[in-house]
Amino acid sequence: MSYEIKIQNFEGPLDLLLHLIKQNEMDIAELQIHEITHQYLEIIDQMKQLNLDVAGEFLLMAATLLHIKSKTLLPIPEDEEGEEEDDPRAELVRRLLEYQKYKYAAESLEEFPLLGRDTFIRRYELPEAAPEEDAGLESVGLYELAAAFQQLLTSLPTETVHEVMSEQLSVTDRINHILSQLSSQPSMGFSELFGGTPTRQEVVVSFLAMLELVKMRLVKLVQAASMGPIWVQAAVDLSGDDISQIQEDHLGYH
Amino acid sequence: MDTIKLKSVIESLLLANGEPLGIKRIAEMLELPNADVRQAVKDLMEDYELRQGGIRIVEIANGFQLRTPVENGAFVKMLNASKPFKFSRAALETLSIIAYRQPITRSDVEYLRGVDSGGVLKTLLEKHLVRILGKKDVPGRPIIYGTSPQFLELFGLKDLSQLPPLKEVGALEEETPLPLPEKQPMTELSPSKG
């Protein structure tokens, strides 16, 4: 007996079980655990033969099925009351019924008039504008920050010659540089941090310096719209004298 | 402002806003009672229905929005044919579980689906269809998730009560929702990571 099964079509073990139940024209509530376990294990075997990585969830379900099967083979111990023995299939049956509900719900969800597929709205994107005041600025998430850094690195000219650099850039120097720039202007563009055509090393050091400043809560990063340009703003008043120069040893960079 | 003018203004607001616009917001802007605005929006909706044109007013996420009717979808789609809209089954399943059972933790979603759902959940979060509602007050303080207003907008729903009732198929009796294993974490049920 062989089962022609496209393994990748199953969302998980519950989905596979529902498929088997349907194929065998069984009632979920009257789950024939012996037959289903047998067929389920056969499919798992096939998955292995196809060198597919059988997800742990499928193996766990196999164990659960075998456990239930073994329980049904054992004589049922009488309760003190002598009634209502627990059906070992009960929990699995409930999970299958519940899963089936959401499976159907997912199918009907797809029938809804989807925006962008069945129905459309008018969209007009404002051209990117420099932020005026604080109004409407959102704080920048980690994804956006990493993406901006990545973009900056890829826009660098590739260095074709390998040369051992003797010049040492210091994160501390960059921090103090950024702080002094921010003391004269309240905010600056993220890309301005790296001014001109910096080397890869300068970019990395500047980025580290900026992260340090965020960590010290001296600056904050904002953007006017998601995927919009990122702005660096002073989080405290930097024009006063109370911000002392950052000392090298506080940071642990060399 | 007479009724004709009010309807005209609201129509302009809906066109210019793009996103669903609520009665309350319009009423505040125009400094008019909610009831007047609601009546004007209702009349406007009827006008659009009667005209049977290429634009409808639809109630979405507790607001109103100008949309193209579904029967014209195939034509409008030609404008941006490069972006076919498709959900994976895993995404739809996860989304429907969250929609019906919110607020819900990731481990509860995984218990119901029987598979790891971290990747799907991350995608749904990135697409802003699902949002973090907070943390559950149980040991470990797991994050609880729910659907976002963008979810309602995407599926054209006024609110969550418009979701179709869950179909009970093959159930022997009226069942209460499956109680999720709250006290014991998923250690017994979820597969080991290794």
C-alpha cells in the first residue's frame, strides 16, 4: 500500500492527520487510532526516505499517536466510581476539531475582499521632506537602523587595494565630534554622520560612536515616516558645559 | 452648513484622507454633532450605491473609506500587475487564530497549529497585521498578540465582530473553545529545539 503524498503541502502534524481522517472518511470524533497511527507512521517513513528533514513536530505527534494507541490496548482500570473512563483520544480529538475550525476560518478569510487584490483605495505618498519640528516623528526600530547601516556600507566604493592601515580611529573621538556637531545644531541626518566619502573603517567607528551615544541617552534617533530618512537628535542640552568630554576608558574601545 | 454642502465636504475629506476616517474625527473637524455627520455619511453611501459607479464608501476599522468595488478588482489590478497579493497558508492560519483568539501568546498559537509559528508571526508583525498588545501576567511574562487596525483595513472589516463565526465541523456537541494549557508551559507539548 502506498500513499501519494506531497509532504510540503501539510502545515503540520494536525493538518496531516486531518488529511488522513478525510481520506479514510472517518469521523474525527470516532478517530480510529490504530489505522491512523499506521498510516501516519508510513508517511513519516516516506518523508525520511525522501531525505526530507522531518520536523520535530511530526515526530512528536508520532510519539503521541503511539502513546494513545498503547493506552487503548491496555485494559481500562476501573475508577473508584467505576464509571467514565477517560478516552485517551479525547485531547487529540479536541485539538483536531479546534485546528480544523481555524483551518476553515483561514480559508474563508482569504475569500474576503482583500485590499490590494480585490478592492483598491487611492494612495498618495508625500515626497520625503526634512522634519520640521518634533511633530510626527517616530522612534526608529532596530530593523530600520540596521537597514540604514547596511545601505551605507553598500554605497561605499569597494576597496580594491588591501593596505595595512596604521591610522587608528577612536570611537571616543567620533563621539566627541558628534557631540560638538550636535551642540551647534539640534539635529542632523543619519548620513551626515559619515560625511563625504568615508572609508569602511570610518563608517564602522562612526556607527559605533552613535550607538554608544544612544546607549548613554545623549542622542535619540527618529524618523518622520517608516523607511524615511533617519535623524539624529540631541536628547539633552548639549550646548551647556555640563556634558564633559567622554573619557576613553569609560568605553573600553581602543 | 446645509446637507448638500456637508455631504460634499465629507466626500472630499474621504478622498483626500485615503485611510479610513471616523465619524468622530469628521465631526470634530467640522464642529458638528456626530449624528449629523453620521447621517450625511449614510446618505453619501446610498448615493454611491445608487450610482453603481466605480467608487464605493465602505465602513472599515470604525471609519469610512473610498474603495473600488470588488467586481472591478480584476481591472484595477492591471495597473500594478507586478505585485500579486498572496498569503501563505501558514500566514492565514496564524492570522485567523490570532484574530479569533486574541489576546493570545505565541505558545498558544503553536499549540493550536501544532507547529512552530515564530517565523510566520514575525512576518505578520513586520507587515503590521499583528501587533503586540502587552505581556501576559503569568510566569515568564510571555508577549500577547492581537490584530491591528491594518488587519481590518486589509480584509475590509468594520470590526472584529464581522469575522464569520467559526464553523464547527464534525463536532458532536456544542463545545467551548479549547482550553489552552495555561498553568503548565508548553515544555511537554512543543518539540525540542535541538
